[in-house]
Amino acid sequence: MTSERLHFISGDHDHQRCMKDAITRAEELCLQQGQRFTALRRRVFSLVWRQHKPIGAYEILEELQRDGRAAPPTVYRALDFLLESGLIHRIASLNAYVACLQPEHRHEGQFFICTSCRAFAELDSSLITTAIEQNARESGFEVQRHTIEIMGLCPQCRLLKENA
Ligand SMILES: [Zn+2]
Ligand SMILES: [Zn+2]
Ligand SMILES: [Zn+2]
């Protein structure tokens, strides 16, 4: 497990390149899963990757309607596909989606989300997962998936606040 996902991504990187690599990796992953990375799936995936911030479902719909492409149910199907493939995660509290930095490695969605700038970092802590599973076992509950959304301030916004 790399530490990459534990950190908030700063703005100063070659994002064009980072997005291109992500699309290539997504294509490969789909191929491995025997799935097709269709034009619409690619378009939706690119939108989610456009910034390292959650993008709202409505924003995605709006963008695609501007293109004159795809009715809402088709877009939601593409989003479901990306979710199931592990390429993106859903942030329920924001009704938004984020790109996964390590889709090759299956994991639950555990996030720190900045309430000020909406930057996010994934944590994927096995301690949390174990605690959930143990509590579930004790209460006879079967966990199908879990997503944890922790709201707060990212390092940059904390600095801004301290210096204000
Ligand atoms: Zn980037
Ligand atoms: Zn992820
Ligand atoms: Zn922030």
C-alpha cells in the first residue's frame, strides 16, 4: 500500500499527464475485467478526473447534456459501471464522485474531505475495516460495502485559516 492516497494532492503537478495515465490504466483495468471502456464511460471518467475534487452527479449530467450526449439513465449506468470497477468512489454526503488513485487494489472508500476547498484524501485503514467487521460480526450484521466520509480542513486550508 503506497502512501500516495493518504495525502491531499497538491495543485502543482502535471495534471494533463496524470489524467492521461489514469485513462490508460482504466482502459487496461477494463480489459482485464473483460469490460469495454466505451466512449461514454471514458467521458464520464475524464470528468471525474478533471480535478482532484469531488464532482457532483448533477454537474456530470449537465456537462454531458451540453455535449448533446447521453440521457440521465445512460449516464448513471456509466457511473455505476465505474463504481463497480473500482475506478471511482461515491461520496454520498455530497452526492458526488471522486476518482480512485489505486483502482488496481480493491478497497473500501474511506475519505478525509475538506469542507472548505473540497480536496480529499483516501485512507483505506485496515484498522477501521477490521473494527467494522468485528462489530458487524458481533451484531450478526453482514457488511456488503462501507464508505467512511470524514469532514474537516485539509493542510492547505488549515494554513490559510491559521494565517488569516
Ligand atoms: Zn492530477
Ligand atoms: Zn480508492
Ligand atoms: Zn481545503
